[in-house]
Amino acid sequence: SASELRRFAVAGALDESPALLAALLAAPATAEGAQAVAAGLECVGSRAVRDGFGAWEGVLGSDAAQAEFARRFGSEHLWSPSQLESYALCPFKFFGEQVLGLRPAPELVLESDFGRRGVMLHETLAALHRQRAAERDETQTVADTPEQLAALRDELVAEYRQALAALAGRAPRTGLDAALWEIERRQIDSWAEQLSDQELSYRGYYADWDVPPEPRYFEARFGPGSRRSESAADAELTTDEPYRLQLAQEQLRLTGQIDRIDVGRVAGRTAFNVIDYKTSAKAAVKPDQVADGRQLQLPLYAMAAQELLLAAQDAVAWSAGYWSVQGKGLGKPGNKSGPLQVSARGDSELVTDAAWGATQDRLRERVAEIVAGIRRAEFPVFSADEHCTSYCPLRTTCRIAHVRSLQKTWHGAAMAEGEENGE
């Protein structure tokens, strides 16, 4: 049979006797099937090379491919920090999601919608803090006694639940959607006490400021927005102007949306914290992941807020961090689990934190490396996270296990081991 002929031809080719395969390629009746076999052998042979990555593993070396990617991701491209982080984690994942537009097929199962949960949490917290800001009495004494702190905690819990209830009542739901929405609502409601405790701890870290930082802006966007970002964006601070990151050879245009910006005063200067909410208990800033490009969002947001969004206020970034809802909130400044420090107190004024200058320099270098790799059409199957197959939607297509079995290494990849910061 034709199938048996192809199997014999492959066996012969592997045994350095390609005559039968050559004959099948030459015969019009079998040429099409034989060409597919030959292409498969070429693919397997290319993937078996230990000292490099080829086209079958995402490195598209042709002049045409490189010209197309240089055009598509050229000087006018609008980048997001998540795009850059995706490439730093795994270039092939960037290729699959950002270039090919691959998305996992929806599964017919009842499970939590983490995306919707995140949106609900963000909207609830934004509504809570907007309401508190509108009602703030500047002459009111700051709560500092145990009794006052306990009363403030109860107040925060009650107002959080009121904000969540108001969100739930905005759009009545029916049937299965209503049941699933209620599950998410109950989960978010269960975080009320924990979030209130985190807010009180956070306030305590800044008790010695002239004016402790207070939540001021929510979902502040820079760069053109989508329909969803338009509806959620902070009208006072949002701008369609992209942030322009100065690299050695060019300016990169960036867009993003900052969950929350808290503003206060210290050492005679207006200073702010950039906050990104995470429902994960393990979310934390990791200097090695900032350096290798897997955590670019927070430092880029701090730079964009200082140089663009809050430039008219002459405000300086104090810190940028993840607010871990199921962990310790923003974390204590200076601690390993705390935010990325941008500024510090000098003798009589604010100064740049000792490590921040080096962080910015390395960030610009790494971003330039990432952009250059994309424009060179280099998308190898290589992930910095050895546990990537536990969560990546492309894990059934990339053959990362085969790459690792050959101990291949990509020179442009983030090399440190780590784990994903989940929502």
C-alpha cells in the first residue's frame, strides 16, 4: 500500500538508503505524499540540532520574514509592557499569541472566570476609594488610637461591601450567568476584612509623611484606549498621548493603564505610589525578573506616571508595587516582598533610590534587546520558567519538552528561573 511504501522509504532514509524515498518523490503518483514525508524528515532533523534553533522552532531567518517583522513592529508600533514581558518569558509564546493570534478553544465546563473576577475587584476598589476621596474631610484627625483604627476598619469593610453591592445591581443577570456572577461576588466579598487590614497596614507605613499617600487616580491610561479602557479610565489623568521611552537608538511608544496611583507629600515634594492589583497571594516584585524583562510593567508605569501623567504636578515616583489581595497587600517598603523603591529621603530632600538608576539603565537595555529580537523574527521555543507547561495555553503546540531534552539555550532569553505572577 502507499502507506507501507512511505514507511519503508522513511526507514531506508534513516538507514542511509534514501533510494526508495527518492523514487517516490520522482513518481507523479506518489510525489505529493513523499514530499510531505520529506518535509517531516527535514523538520525532525532540524529540531534535533543541539547547538541552535531553526525555522521549525520559531527562528525565521529569511530576509522576507525579517523585513516583515521590522515593518510590522517598526518605529510607529504601539507597545504594551505585557507584550514585552511575554517575549522575555518565552519568544514563541509572543509569536503564537501576538503574531498568529492563537487563543485556546473555550471549554464546556463550569469554572471560575478569573478575568471577570479581576474586573469586578478593580471596579469595586475604584468605586470605594473614589467615594472616600469625594467625602474626605481634610480637617479630620488621622485615626491612630486602637479604637479609632478599629472603627476605620469596620467603616472600610462596610463601604467595600456597599461598593460591591452597587456594582452587582448595575446590570441584572439571569440564569446561569447570574449564578456564576454570584459565585465571583461572594469570593470578592470574602476579601473585605483582609483588604481593610491591608489598607490600615499600608497607611501605617507612611505615618511620618507630611501628607500620607491617599488613593487618587484609578485606571489612569496613557496611549490610545480600547472601548473597555475608555469606559474605565480616569477622566482627570488619562491621555491618548503614548509614553515615549528613550532607548539608545530610538524612542519606543508605549501604552498602558495603571490600576491605582496614591499621592501624598514628603520632604516638601509631591510623591506617589504606583499600584497594580493582583489576586495571587505570591505576587511580588523580583529584581531578577525586572532585570531580565519578565517584570517590566511596574517600572515602566512609574516612569510614565512621573514623566507624562503627573509631570504637570512636578510629582516624583516613590515606589511601584503589586497589591497582593490574598497576600500582604502592597508590602512594607524596604522588605523583600515590598514594592520597587524609586525614591528615598536624603538629608533635606527626596533623592533617587540608589538602585533605581541602574534598574532604569538595565530596563532600557533589555527592552532594546527584546524589540530587536522581535524585528529579527526570532521566536524560539525557550521559556525562562521551567514550570511554564502547568499554565501556558500553547503548551500542547510548542514542544518545549523536546527542546529541554536537548539542553538547548537561547542567548536572548531571560535565564533566571521563576514563576508567573498570576491575577
